[in-house]
Amino acid sequence: MQLIDQKQWSPYVWTSLESAGVEFILSHDGKVSLSCIEHKYICLLFSAKWCRPCNNFMTKLLNLYKTLNSTSPGSNLEILFVSLDHDESSFLDHFRNMPWLAVPFDQKISQKLRVMFHVEQIPSLIPLVSVDGKFSVEEDAVRLVDYYGVDAFPFDAKRRKELEAIDEARSQGGRLEELIGSKDRNFLICKDDSKISISKLVGKTIGLYFGAYWCPPSRSFTEMLIKTYNELENSEVGRFEVVFISMDRDENEFMASQKLMPWLAIPYNDKIRHDLSRIFDVKWIPTLIILGAEGNVISRDGRLMITRYGPAAFPFTEKRAKEVEGTLEEEGARLPREVSDPRHEHVLKLDMARNYVCDVCQQGGRFWVFSCRQCDFDLHPCCAEKLYNKIRQKQVKLL
């Protein structure tokens, strides 16, 4: 991080721009002197009209700029656009939507500034910020703005560490109302648009479900999660609730997701959805974060537990998963490795399946199963045992 004495700040900026060949700056009213950025909080924005990520980022930056300058006029934030467009027409089209200043279009100048500020990709937002009475050229703030929006200001290392510390504390769980609610919302919504107070969830095991309607794995896991949810809901165990955190592309997709789900959701237009995705570092969907009865995080891979063990793993702790695994091993040790059934021509081998339907009783099953490896035939161990007991009874009668 390069530090510049505050007294030399304005000359440093001017010298940097002038050394690259910049003689004046553009506003939407025409040419302005370099002195117009004196005493301003400057960020250099490297962007281009042809760049899709740049256009996506522009929406967030516009909101941030307007919000800061309307609610915190003392911030003195000014952005200086450095174009990496291919021609002046594209530059002007891009600049037309920006309320800030710009370096005149010149590819040689843009390239010099790009090298000077070590810009390797676009969009790039380089803050020039104050640190202990000195100014510094900070690291690229695009990710910071993407993650935190207006809360990222003033985009320096100190603010980044503060925000990361807050996220880390929230990721450990605690007060549920603070984690999934806000000062403006203390409720969750049902698919019929009714509202449920977050306080009613306190003391329950909570699954924070990150998913989306457009994602086939999410829809597949949703079906599995619904079965587990319904079984726990109808059992004596059942202090389990799921909160859907939509990763859908628009509100219509969110509503389509909601129709499939019997549980609660965070409203689609609430920024908490994005905050939670960042806080729990959700890199793919579906993801299921499990919170314990006290609000603490007890599993970051609830999807794996549901997929492997279903409701048997409740309350989805590592300890309970090991108990279920141990029970299954004991059950498997008591079962024969293979059985013969007069209703099927092939020998049935002992196997493990997440879900299956027994071809004898037509009931669903999980875990141990006797299966035919040559064709699609599955047999519950209990159905195999009933058959075995009948055969033994007949043998006893014959004796």
C-alpha cells in the first residue's frame, strides 16, 4: 500500500494524472480543471461498455454513490471514470449514465493509468484514502462494494477488517432476530403471504436453506428436504424449522420456489438474503446451514446429513450423525450378505440406498436393502425376515 503525505495529496493526484497525459477532466457540462477534485475523496473507476461485469457492477456503484452523496454529503466522494472502451462512441455511451467525472477518452492515457495503478481486470475501483494523516492507494474495492454496498465506505483496509469481523461474529450464530431479521423486519413470510414472528423460532433447530428454482440440484434436494421436514413435523421430535434464502434470479422464480415449500422464507427484496450468503460463504447451491436451539452453527453441511440420513439425523449434529452411522453398522452386521426370494429369480445382495421402494410391500425404505444387481428389484430387510420366518415355521410344522 503506497502512502502519500496529506499535504502533498492534491499535487500527487494531479502529478499522477498529468504524467499519464491528462490535461483536464470531463463533467457532463464539459471540460473542468484538475483542481475540481481537490479535497475530494477520490476513487478511480476502470470500466468499459463492452464488459458485462462492468455493467452489472455499475448498478451497485450508482446506488452507492447516490446514497452516500444524499445521506452523507460530508463524505465528499468523487469517482473518476477511466475508460477502457474500444472507441470514443462507446466511451460516451457508457459515461452518459454516470453522475461523476471522467478522464477524456484516450487509449494511451488509459493504458498508462492502468499500469500506474496495477489494474489487472475490470471493473476495478481504486480508492485513494486517508490513513493516519497520510493518503494511500488502496486495493481494488469492487469486491468490497459487491459484498457490503454502502456499508463498505470508505473502502479502506480498516473498514474491510471491521466488516469481516462483524460477519465472522454473525456466522457463529447467536440472536436469531439479529441474524435473519433487521430493524425494519422481525418476521418471515409463508407461501400464502402470511407473516410469522422470528421470535417463534427461538429454541428450535433451524435450517437456513440457500436454493433456487432455476437450479435442478436445488429442486431435487427440496423434495428430499420436504420429506424430512414433514416427518419431523409429524413426530414428537419435531422442533425443526427451515428458512428459505432465495438465490433466484427474480421474484417470479422466488414465488415458484416458495410454492414447492412448506416452510418459511426471507422476503425476496430484503438485502439480508445477500448478507447471509456472504456471511456463510455460500459458494454453491443447494446449501443447508444448521443452527442449534441456541442459535449457534452446528453444521455447515446439512445437505449431506439430510441426503445420507434423513430425519434420523435430527438434530443434525456431528454427534448424532456418528450415532446413526454406528447404529447402521450394527444393523448391517446382523444381516446376511445375500438372500434368495422365491418371488425373484436372482440372488439379492445386501446394499445401502438413500431411498428406494420395496417391490414386495410397495413401501419406501432407506439405508439397508437387498437388491438385485441384474435388474430393478429391491427388498426391505424386514420383508426378507418375514419370508425367512414363514419358511422356518413351515419347516417346523413338517418336522
